[in-house]
Amino acid sequence: MAAGYRAAFNLNRRESPRDDVYYRTRATDDAGLSFGLQIVNISATGFMARTEAALAPGSWMTLRLPVVGQIRADVRWALGGRVGCQFEQMIDLAPYLDLLGALVRDAR
């Protein structure tokens, strides 16, 4: 398998299925700089978001989400204003379902 194809394939592999959402929030990087995020899909293990911030794979951010509060995430990939992030700790099922309900309610 060619290296480029393997990298593209890995971008589409996920540990858990994602739920489509539309949620605007702010995050802070480890240097304390704040930036906007528009989360477009989420799972108990991570999310994909749009942002104008210049984020690199391996960088960390802290964001606030309804129900679960403040949570840290590792940027796993960044491409054309989109980032894929993995939460430092997986969100348990019950709080995750409550989070989804809050995100849907906030989108209305």
C-alpha cells in the first residue's frame, strides 16, 4: 500500500462512529491562545471541527462542552481549516447521550 494512500485511509478510520452536530464553541491551546471552533461531528472519543486557527497534529486544546464541561483534546490531523481531535479521556455513555441532547437543543 502506498504511503500517501495509507495516510488518507487512516484519516477516515475512527475508533467509534460520529454523530453529526453543529456546535460553536471556543478552545484554548497550551499557550493560552483562544480560538473559535465549529464542531461538525462528535463521538465519545473525539470530534471533527472547522477552525481558522493554525493547529498542527500533536498539539493540544482545552474546550468546554455542555454536560461534560472542560475537556482536553489532541489534534490528530489538520487539513484545510478542518481538524480531527481525540479526547484525552473517552466520555462515558450516559454523559455522552446527555451531551448529544444538549447539542441538538442548542442548535435549534
